[in-house]
Amino acid sequence: MKQTAWAPSNIALVKYWGKRDAELRLPLNASLSMTTDEAFTITTVEFSPEYLRDTVEIDTCTSGVVPMEETAAERVLEHVGRIRKRAGSTLFARIRTKNSFPMGVGAASSASGFAALTVAACAALGLELSQKEMTILARLGSGSACRSIPDGFVLWEAGEHSEDSFAYSIYPHTYWSLCDVLVFVDERKKSVSTTDGMGKAMTSPFMDLRLKEIPRTIECVRKALEIKDIVLLGECVEREMFSMHAVMMTQNPPVLYWSDATLRVFRAIWEARSRGMKAYCTVDAGANVHVICGEEDAKKVAAICSGVDGVVKIVVCRPAPGAHTVSTHLF
Ligand code: PMV
């Protein structure tokens, strides 16, 4: 009853911001993403009659294995409870998880974290679900996690109800070696959680406008992917990111996730673009920048960003397969 899963994080090319139903994590809009191979989570889950309570540990790499911080652990256990109930089990679980990147800094650790947890816990309990059902279940843990279950380039349909708000692959990870140069400018935990920030999305006067624009944006990104046009894709993705952050900044209360270094990375990329480089910025709910570019420019982008004041780490990611079980356990 012990299983381990690997799950990639994902970078939203068209972002999800705002929920129709907070409990069911039903989004106000469809979103489209790319999984990221070097930003991932590995999670081992074991259910056993020998365990007298649930435990959640995190392998931090720097300070060894420690209990997960209380609020994060509560959310994990709520999700495990959901899966346990569905499998009709009453056994307690031991959970250990490890990220290849920092948690809670807007690098989508909840996406890879809840995707890995869902796949590992279902496997450990022998709960056999279709991929569609697995994405719906992962979505209940964290919205963006549903996009880390399928392979490569993934569309999450907003849907009307829980059963039709699911994610599926539109192209496998081998389709296009697009790079996401993940530029960390801040490894500290963000001050406003995604859940809290997103809860106020509708207070922005720009939200209605954003929602009207989304179908066109999805269309544009799908077209750019279909014809593998990095310029069309990048322009669309960068504009879309500013649309989401404009909403965040005009919510009540406003949220500004960027730091000074975020802006310095934008400017460095724009300056390189004026010299012909095809690289484009996107940012989730945090300060770190994802620079989207072709394979041919990834090294140059990384070199440019490493020279920007405030940049602490750079990880080059490419599209990845979806979440799956692996045979090496963390305990
Ligand atoms: O599902 P969450 O709580 O990880 O929300 C993700 C929100 C953004 O990262 C800002 C956008 C997105 O679609 O990934």
C-alpha cells in the first residue's frame, strides 16, 4: 500500500484567476499550460493499519526531512481524506514529499504537489481512475494541479459542473521543445496566497473585460502552438500575463506580486527582444519570471537573466510527460 508518484509543475500560457465555486475549485475561465520537466514534485504515500494518525513530511534538501508546515499539511490531509473516502478506506497515511524547487513562491508547487499526491494516493489505495477523473480529483486539491496530470500542452476546460471541469492534453511533450527559463528572484514565501488573492478577483473592474477576452486568447495560443510560431505565442502569452496582473493590482484589496527584480528581468528580456531575440515573459502569483523561448535561445536567455541584479537561481525547463507512478520510494 505504498506508492510514489512524480509530477511536473506547469506554466500557464493562459492563466486561471478567479473561481466560480471555491469549494469545488471551478474556475471562472478555461486555461492552457505547458508542463515543466525540471520543476517537479515526488511524493510517496503509504496507507497502513500500523499508522495511528496521518503524517506529512517534506524533504527539504537543505534541512533534511521535516514535518510540513501546519496550514499546508492541513490542505494535504484534506485531499488525502477525500481520496480515502472515495476508495472506502479508513487507514491512516504516511506522506513524504520532495520538490525540485521552492514551495509557495509562485513557482506552482501546488500544481505538481497536488498532482503527485493525487496519483500516489490513488495508486496506494488501488483506486483506478481514468485520466479525466484523475484531473477532476487533482483539481479539488489545487486548481492548477489538474493541468499537471496530462502530458505536455494541456487545456483545462472551465466546464459547468465538477464533472466537466477537467484537463486534457492537446499536444504531447515531444511536440515542441519550447523552453521555460524559470528565473527565481525571490525564494521567500509570497505574502498573499493564491487562494486568498483569487477570492477577490471579481472585485476588479477589469475582471469582466478579462473574461470576455479569454476565448480569443485561448484561440490565439492554440493557433500559435499549432503552427509552432514563437512570436505569435510569446506576444499572446505576455499580454495575457499582464491582463491577469492588472486584475490582481486592481482588486480590493490590491495584490502586487512583483518585486523590483521582476521588473528588471522584464526590461532585460525586452531589451534583448529589441535586438531580435524571441523571448517572452510570464509570471504567476509570485515574483519569479518564466521566460518562454525556443530551444535555440534558452542558453542566451539564461545568460542574460543571470546578469540581472536580484536573480538568485535559473532553471531551464522543457515540456514534460504528465504525472505518473515511479518505483523508487522516498521512505
Ligand atoms: O491552483 P492554484 O492555486 O495553484 O492557482 C494558480 C494560479 C496561477 O498560477 C496564478 C495561474 C495559473 O493558471 O496557473
